[in-house]
Amino acid sequence: MAWSAASSYSVAPLHIIHLLAATFLSPGLVLGARALYQKLTGQAIGGFTTVIILELLMGGFILLSLGINAEYLAAIYDETKLRPRYIVAESLPAGYCGTIAPEAHS
């Protein structure tokens, strides 16, 4: 019930997915480059480089695509709340036709 209350009125949980994507993709790129360097210098265990690079990069890109989808979902969620785009500060009287009163010309 607490999770429902926290996530029903906010898009923050959807934005957290982008942070997770950056958290996993950035080190994934660094570790992937390190694994590739070890492979090229002959220090890597056979088969390890391919597995680790694919796992790190695909995991990061999957989270990134989820983050992009979450941004679209957040925009749709904001639009479906049916809140006005602006608030009217004052309204004109009924029958107002947009003409200037004669006293204003003098």
C-alpha cells in the first residue's frame, strides 16, 4: 500500500530508471573497454571477454531503453491528469464583446 501511495502521484520512480541506466551503463563501458584491452594483450581468460562485454553493454542499453519508455509514460501520465495548461486569473463579464469603453478614449 505504501508503494502504491508513493508511485500514484509522482513520476519520480520513472525518472529513477534513467539514473539506474547511467549507473550501470557508464561502468559497463569502462569495464568492457578494460576486458577488451585484456583480450588484446593476451591477459584475459578465453570466452570471458565476449560474455562480460555483452552482459554489461546489453544490460545498460536495456535499462536505457526502459528509461526512454518511462519518460514517454511520464508525459502521458501528466497529460491524462486533465489539469489545465494555464490558470485564468480573472474572467470577463458575460456579454463582453471586446470593445473599449468610451471613458477610456479621453
